[in-house]
Amino acid sequence: MPKLKTHRSAAKRYKVTSSGKIMKRQAGIGHLLQHKSGSRKRRIFKMIDVSESHVNLVSKELPYKKYSR
């Protein structure tokens, strides 16, 4: 059986925790930061879980999830 290739852009965007959850960065932190409040910026700098509807899609791109660091 041939090996599966990891989708490299997905491997750079998503991180897998030790419990198996897939984490991602939040949108909205690239630019236009001067009018956003400090609490809002602190909240969106953190990583969040991938939504349940997208877990299967991301999992297909990361066939070897425990190695995608």
C-alpha cells in the first residue's frame, strides 16, 4: 500500500494537541489593529478548536495527524 501525502499547507496551518484535537489560528489579526480593543486582540491571538463540521475535512489533509507539528 502506498504512503499518503500530507497536505503541506494544512500541516502549517493546523496543530494537533496530545489529546487529538485540531487547533487553528483565528482570523482578523493580520492588519487594522489600531481600532480593535486590547481585550479583543488578546482573544483573537489565541488558538481555537476547529469546528466539528470541518474536523473531517482537515483530518483528510493530515493523514498522519500525530506527526503534523
